[in-house]
Amino acid sequence: MVCAVPSLTLVAPPINTMALKRIQKEFKDITRDPPSSCSAGPVDDDTFHWQATILGPEDSPYQGGVFYLSIHFPTDYPFKPPKVNFTTKIYHPNINSNGSICLDILKDQWSPALTISKVLLSVCSLLTDPNPDDPLVPDLAHIYKTDRARYESTAREWTRKYAM
């Protein structure tokens, strides 16, 4: 099965005070107690658009890399998941060339109990343990399954080229 990712449409949303309060609380929480190897916060003064940074996990081909992500919160957050995309190029079976991420909690397994901290930790986990059985890039999933050394070598090369 190939993972489907919803498209991102950017439209100036009406401000939802409940969403705004929740996002502001999450920013306060993530600033006070950031997840390991991650940071995130608003871009300029736009509470609904954040930039996140993930340091490539040790013992992964992404080690030493600094990866940037864009986070767009919907106006009905937290009842709908945020749109999270890599803005740094990365070689990964669950992340396509547009930076879209195939991760269940960003789609059908989203819950209002989840936070951006938990999302970032899940993305970090995906870097350490790709899911080749639900790929966004089937060719990379095939390489991951059949020639792990080649996969890891190319992932390290892309990390050096685009994330350092």
C-alpha cells in the first residue's frame, strides 16, 4: 500500500480563539520542556505557522544533520492534525520530495490529546525506524528492504549534502 498525504492549501483562516489558546499553551510547554533533539516555535508573529528543528538521531544515517520542518495549524486545531512538512531534503521512504510525511498520527490516528512535542518525537522515531510497509516513496522502501547498506549510504550522503 502506498501512503496518501493530503495536499496543503494555504488560505488566511479566521482566528479561532480555542485553537489560538491551545497553540499558545503548546508553545509555552515546548519552550519550557522541549523534546529531546527538537525545537519549535512560531514563524514571525504567525501563531498558526511554526518552524521546527530536529537533530538527526544518533545511530541513524541522519546523525549530525539539522532538519527543518514547517508546521501549519488548522483553525480547528486540536480537532484536526497540523500539517507538518520537512523543508530540508531528506532520503527516507516515508518522506517525499515535497517534504510530506507519511505518519499515522498526522492522518487517521490523530487525537486532540496529541501535542506538537509528541508529533516531533514521533518524527524522530520515524528517522530511526522507517516504516517501509507504509511508504510514501515505494522505490526507497524497496531499497530499504533489499539493500540496507545502499539505503543508509545514500541517506548519509543526503544528510551531509542538505542538512549540514
